Amino acid sequence: MVGERARERLLTILSEKGIESAPVLAAMANVPRHLFVDEALAHRAYDDVVLPIGYEQTISQPFIVARMTEVLYREAKHDRILEIGTGCGYQAAVLAQLWTRVYSIERIRDLHRYARQRLLALGLANIQTKAADGHYGWPEEAPFDAIMLTAAPPEIPQRLLAQLGEGGCLLAPVGAQGVVQYLTLVRRVGDDFEYTRLDAVRFVPMRKGIED
Ligand code: SAH
């Protein structure tokens, strides 16, 4: 059993690092991160660190999950959100506490399958997932109020911007491999897109195609 105290300590760290939104902190408190990592790593699940999830991929650092969630929660409506890069499903589970409907896409079939099982086991019925290349987004379910990328493209795919509704916001780590990536917020205003550059970050690259 992973201690309540470890979870409380994580919330304190998140507040100290500048996460202010009470709903976002409550969402972080609600999701048992230890269930999203391998049992052997469960004792580190409430440290504010990136952990491996296999397939050369990672579960994001809790602070980054909270930070990205907070930005989109502040800037966008809370109805429909699309995530690119499901990974283990942790970020999607956090989003599901705050948005009415969550759509999440993962390109590695095995990761997608495990994430889907986990999310179902947690009873999170407002998340839909699919194994696909996120560059195409999810046109059948567009428009979205918010889109979050958790893998870094060298530049934001136009197809994804086209799936934002009016006033909708996309948040992504942007940067070519080996170069500093910046979290970039894009808001759709009519046919225009307003870009704002935020924190320097480090994410795994967004790749093309799907993988078995
Ligand atoms: N959101 C995750 C972070 C996972 S790491 C979390 O909650 O911790 C990023 C994930 O993006 C990896 O699993 C990787 O396979 C996936 N990814 C990379 N390129 C992708 C693409 N084009 N489409 C969908 N998923 C992609």
C-alpha cells in the first residue's frame, strides 16, 4: 500500500512549485499515480520525477502534468479535450477529473492497450482512447475546446490546430530533437492562431506512424 503521506507530500511540493488552482490540485490528489507505473517503481510514484514505463517511454513528472493541466484549465472550456500521447494513461486520468469528455491517442499499441485497461479498472468512463498516429488528431470527434500534446513535435501539426473550436487552446512542448523545447500555447481566434511561449521543458519526441 502506498502511503497517504507520500501523496500529501507531493501536493505540498506542487503548491510550492507554483500550482495554484484548487481543482487541479484536487484532481492530482484523486489519481493514484502508483497504479500507472510498474510495481517495482511504486514506492517512487509520489516523488516529483519522471519514471520509465517501458518501450523507451516515460510517465511525465507530476509537476509538468499539473502545470500543463493548469494552463489549459485556466485558458480553455472544460467540455472536450484531446490528448496526444496517452503513454500509461496518467495525464488522461487527471484530465478526466476536470473535463466532461477526454479523448486520448497513443501510437504504441501495447501502451495503448495497457492504458485502456487501467483507465477502465479505475472506472473512468469519460475517457475514449485509440491506437493511432496523433498527427491526424481525431477528426470525427472535433472540434475540441482543448488539445494537449505530451510528446514533442518540431512544430505544431496544422491538422491539430484545425480541430480546435472557436476560442479553443492547444498546449504542446515544441522543439526539434536535441534542441530545447518550449511549452507553447496556441489559441484559436476566428481563423487566427495566437502563440504564447511558456516554460522550457523536455519531452519524448512525437513520432510518425503506429508501432506494434
Ligand atoms: N501522457 C503521458 C506521457 C507519455 S510520454 C503521461 O501521462 O505520463 C509520450 C507518449 O507519446 C509516448 O507513449 C509515445 O509513444 C506517445 N507518442 C509519440 N508520438 C505520438 C504520436 N504521433 N501519436 C500518438 N502518441 C505518440
